[in-house]
Amino acid sequence: MNYKKLALAALLAVCGTLAATAAFAAGADLGNAQKQETNWHAIVMFVIFVGITLGITYWAAKKNKTAADFYAAGGGITGFQNGLAIAGDYMSAASFLGISALVYGSGFDGLIFSVGWLVGWPIILFLIAERLRNLGKYTFADVASYRLAQGPVRIFSATGALIVVIFYLIGQMVGAGQLIKLLFGLDYLMAVIVVGALMMVYVTFGGMTATTWVQIIKACMLLGGATFIALGVLSNFGFSFEALFTKAVEVHPKKGAIMAPGSLVTNPVDAISLGLTLMFGTAGLPHILMRFFTVPNAKEARKSVFYATGFIGYFYILTFIIGFGAITMVLTNPEYIITAGKLDLKGGNNMAAVWLAHAIGGNLFLGFISAVAFATILAVVSGLTLAGASAISHDLYASVFARGRSTEGTEVMVSKFASLGLGVIAVILGVIFEKQNVAFIVALTFSIAASATFPVLVMSMFSKSLTTRGAVIGGYIGLVGSVGCVILSKVVWVSSFGFKDPIFPFVYPTLFTMPAAFLACYVFSIMDNSERGQKERAAYPAQAIRSETGLGAEGAAAH
Amino acid sequence: MKQAQHCQVTHDKITANPKFQELVKKRTAFSWTLSVVMLAIYFGFILLIAYGKSFLGQSLSGGVTTVGFPIGVGVILSAIALTGIYVRRANTEFDELNRQILEEAR
């Protein structure tokens, strides 16, 4: 354990973000990259993307008048548009480059993560989406605190949301820094500042409208680019998967092993806990939940999940083809690999998809894919920043600090300053974390979402016995438990802090912390005989009517 | 106050409407059933990966393609299909029932 790590841990604790300096081999981080030659094609295409999105931001800024416009794009996004935007919010550069790299490195195992990241969506649809839309206005805390005490529930929700947002932002920032070295041949610091500055502009001036359109454009670019690569691969093999796989097995150093599950999942407890984390974590991410308030009604909310699931599932199938394409077309080309017969790619294995784009479409297409990868980060960070800013302005400021006495104007103003603040924090943390292993972030953020946010949200919708006391105690048990277990697990305790053995033996805590949170929510609610608790239980039938029928929800996001 | 009373009347009407009970019962049953199906498919896949490596690794039809691939892609497609099934029924049958309930509560 060295001083630098100690100092970093202390700094984080000061930041109030529960120092969690860990590393977890999720297979979807971007690692440390080598700076490459300056890539002008990529830079020009990225500048075009930025130009278009700034134009949209200008248009959105003129349209933005009310709080509903700022937080929820006035509720005027259609199901199809929202489906694309959700996909744009969810498909990160790490999943595009990381999963195709995972498939490139070990074949079949790559599927395990893609599948896990997809199967949360049906659950969101079946249990959450329409109820969320019917009960909430701008943030998921609106729903959790619908009939409970505003203060404690919103403070809990905002705490969970902000920890998730800040760590997710760190991951994206570090990813952006590594990508810019790799793809554009520019400096790490420049990437972090460019991303921070642009996201502040999008969110502060354009609010949810601009954020949504940035996500839609990015989703189209990413899906289009990935489709083109996949078609390029398949046409090379006469559109025969058997031919593609035969060649892959022939040239890959692991031979036939790439066609079966390998060592990624061995311990069944870890496997199930990983599954729960990926599945239910998606259903508790604040920036994802926020997207459901941008559509006019429950019907469109449902449609958005169907389209989003379709786009995301299609995208994961593409990354799989891309990974195998990289085995057959990149691994065999001495231009891209360091030593013949070995997997190591120039610039690191996350370059698999990028080098494949070069093999298929030359420098110009490589530039396009690089620009898309960078644009992807911008779309994700904008969504995150808006979610974090809303937690600060709508939940903490308007409902807790001003106790509902603030005006819409001041609330939006607070939100804009919060976006700027989050942007600055993200840039600073992005610089601090440059040399750190950020792979733990997936485990941390998804575990919090699955163990703290998701249980409280589901209980608030489905349990008539839930009271404020139960929700808050259960929620904090899930929050503290998941953060604590991730810190004590191998990825932080051993990899970052340098201890010999982990105290928590598994990688993901969700198998234990999620049921604990549900149980605590329930037990402490039924034990709650306070007057407040009884009033809250008595308010459930009215909530259920609105939740089921949408009665009273039509005017929620008034235009 | 008047608003609150009006609200209470509407709520009582809705609660008393057998269609509301029907909607809640049907939709709850449908959404939990589909959730359980999704959970079963996904955790079945995870357990196969943990315990059935040799099964997933065997050749599908004599070639290099293994049984694991159609199963993995099948899980992805099943997620899309299940959301489609839910949206279809919810946007027609349930929404119609919902519309009637709100109409009758006026």
C-alpha cells in the first residue's frame, strides 16, 4: 500500500463520495492507452458532430422556457425517439470497444456481458416504466417519495443518484481521455476538458431537449457505423457464420476454446450475483429512469422500452460479429498486431473494433468510427450530468432545502449551476483518476443501483405497507452495504489498496445486498406504528389508482 | 376543498369499478409472469455457463459453430420478443380497459 493510493483515498473521502478506489475486471473499461499519431479524419468528423449538436442546443435553448422543458423536454418526445435516446444513453464507448475487445480476446465469453446488460430492459418495462411515468414528474425520487416524507426519501434518493452519477462520470471521463490519445492522437487532458466543456454547454443551455437529440444522433451514428462494420465482415465470408467461425478458430491462439464459455464465469455465486447486478442495476440508474418522464404518457413509455431493447439487443449482436470479425481480419494482419501469432494489438486490445473499421473502410471510416466513439461519450455524460443536476435542484434544493417554496425559475437556475458544478467536478476527477484502474466503476454503480435505488423504487410502487422509515432504512442498508462490500472486495481492497486478501470474498455484492434492502424495507415498515407511517399506508390506494390508470398524470409535465 | 372532494369521488368510483380490479389483476399477473420468464431464461443461461460448459461447447451440427451461440443469441432475441409481447397487449387490451375505467369515473 503506497502513499499515493492513501492520499487519493483520503481525498475521495473528503469529496464525500465514499472512497472506493477499486479495480474490477469487468472487461468493459478502456484501460491505459498509448498516444497514437494525430488522426485528422477523426478530428474533422468529430468537429462536424459537435457543430450539429451545438446547433441543436441553440434551437433547444430558445424553446426551453419552463422547468418541464428543462428536465423532461416538455414531455414531448415520442416513444420511438425516446427508445433511440435511451439506447444512445445506454450504449457506451466502453461497451462498444470493450465488448468487441472481449469477444476478440476470448470469443463466446463476450456474450455473457452483453446478455446481462440487455435483460434488465424487459424488467424495466414489466415492472417500472409505466408506473414511473404515471407517478413521477422529473426524477425517480418523485415516485419513491410520492406518499412518503419528502425530506428523508429525497435525500436518500439524491445521495444514491449522485454517487452513481459521479462515479459513472469518472469512468466516462477516463475513457474519453484514453480514447482521445488512442483515436485522435491528442492529449488526455484535452479530452477531459473538451468533454467537460461540451457537456456543460449541452445541459446548461439545451436541457433535456438538447441532451435527447445528442443521444438520438449518437445512437444513429453508432448503430449505422456498427452495422456497416458487421456487414463488411459478413460479406467477406459470404454471409456464412460457419465460415466466419471456422476462420476465427483457425487463426485464434486459443483455437476451439473461443467457441465455448471459458474462465469468465466459474463460481456460481459470483455468476448469479453478476447476473442480478447487471439485470437490476439497469433498472436503478438515475439517468435511465429520468428518460421516462420525457414521453407524454404510459403508452409511449412502454413503446420506448420496446424500441430501446430492440436497438440495444441488435447492437450487442453487432458487437459480437465485430469481435469475431476482428479475430479474422485484424489478428491476421501484421499492420495491426505487435507480434505475429499473439493477440496484442497496437494501442491495446480495445482497438479491435477500430482496427477492424480500418481494415474494412480505410482511413476515412476509421476516422468516422473514432468520431462516433468519442461522440458516444458526450451523449452518455450529458445524460448523467442532467440526472445529477436534477437530483441536486429538484430533489435536494426545491423539495428539501426550500421545502417546496422555491419558484420554477430558481429551481432551473440551481439545476444549471449544478450542471456546471458537476462538469467541473467531472473534469477534476477525470484528471485525478487518469492513472487509476477504473474497472471497479461498473461493479460499484450497478451494485448501488440494484441494491439501493431499485428496491426502494419497487417497494414504493408495489408495497402498501411501505413507510418512510422502512424505505429509508432499507435504502441505506442497500447503499452502505453495496458500497462497503465493493470496497472490501478484491477489486478495491487488493487491486487498489494493496492488501493481500479481500475481506468480502465475491466480486459483486448484489446477491446479498439487494435482498437485504428489500427485507429491511419491508420489516422496518411493518414495525413502524408511528402516526406518519399509518397515514402513509392509508395513502397507498390513491397512489395505486394513479399508478395503474395514470389518473392525474396527464398534466404532470404541463407544457 | 371542492377539488379534493371531487377527487375522492373519482377514486371511490374507480375502486368500486370491477373493471379496475380486473385491470390490476390481469396486468399484475401478466407483468410478473413475463418477469419470471425473463429471469428463468437469463439465470438458466448463467447456470448453463457455470455448470454446463461442455454442453454449450459441443458442436451444433458437426461444424465449428457450438450450441452456445444460438442459445446466447436466443436469450437476446427472447428479451426483445418478451417486451414486444407485453407492449402489444398493454397498448391495446389494457389501455382500452383503462380508458373505459377513466371514462366511467367521470
